[in-house]
Amino acid sequence: MGWATRHIEKLQAGAVVQFRPRGHSMTGRVNDGDLVTVQPLGDDELKVGEVVLCRVRGAEYLHLVKAERAGRYLIGNNRGGVNGWVSRRSVYGVMREAVRK
């Protein structure tokens, strides 16, 4: 159970969630403590550059889709870091808004 488990459960049930992520890996796109709104992924097509709530190797992230290849998505932060490749089933929601604190 990680920091986003309850948000992921709500997204899987079809709810839109709001929360204030902590950390600096997404500074410039999502700053520490911003209020973010994330909607369920549903049938929407994932696009490179979108900020998503996902799991990579068991860790939960609100990070960027950096690349797409053969139905898999490379997840990473806004500072050049890379977390790894995931399938669509590991992406739970897409950020639609970040309101500066």
C-alpha cells in the first residue's frame, strides 16, 4: 500500500480524485503541494507528455508519459529521470488540472 493507493481505488471505481502530491521531481508541471485533479483513464488514448497516476514496479507515481512503443509507456519525471516501461493497465488516471498552492 503506497501513498496513492486510495486514489487509485477511487479512480478504478470511476471517480475523479483531487490531492496534493509532495516532492520536487515534477517541478514546473506539478509543484510540491499543488492541488491536482486526476480523472480515470477510461478508454482515452494516452499521449506522450501527459501526467498520469500509475504504478511502476510496485511504486506509485504522478509522472509523465515520456514515450510510447508497442502499447507500452515509458514513465519518468520532469527532471530527466526515468522510472520504467508499463502497460496501460498500470496507468490509472490522467491529470487534468494542477492549481498552484
